[in-house]
Amino acid sequence: MTRNALARIGTQFDDLSNALQKAARWAADHPADVCFLSLREQAKRANVVPPTMSRLAKALGFDSFRAFQDDFRDHIAWGSANFASRARRLQRRARSGSADGATLEHLQASNV
């Protein structure tokens, strides 16, 4: 079994150039952004030039940046279940009325 991108970043980090380390650190700190943002936007947020993100993917053994990004999508833990099942669970909870007014009032007061 091949290691996922985050594991590769962890084991290969010290072997990367300074620019690639900067990009890798950002990717490891922002895995959800890696999943959904464009290469250019990721590079902007990581404060590196766009080709650095592609070079990072290649340095970690991926064929392309897209493969690197797809690996993040496949391996990031989004909670105990995938989006669809989480949405269904939230919808069931809303229909069952499990969140009563007193609970909501308490939550809102604690948020304030």
C-alpha cells in the first residue's frame, strides 16, 4: 500500500528544498484547502510561486498536482462518515426535533 500525501510530507520533509518545505508545511496545515482550492490559490496562500506546488507533488512521488490533490481528497478524515451520510444524519436529527428550544437557547447564550 502506498503512503498518502500527508505521510509522505512527514517522512520526506527534511529532504525537500526550502521552497518545497514552505509549500509542504502549508499543505499539511491546510488539508481541506488542498482538496478544493486551485493550484494558483494554494500557491498564493502558501506564499510560493505556482510551479512550486507542482514540484512538491512530483517530489513526493505523484505524477501530477492533480494526483496529489486527489490523494488529499481520498485520505482526509471528514469526521466519522462521508458527507452524504453526515448530511442524512443531520437531516434525520432535524426532523426528529432532537434539538429543543432550551438546548438551542443554551448554545446561543454560550456562543455570545
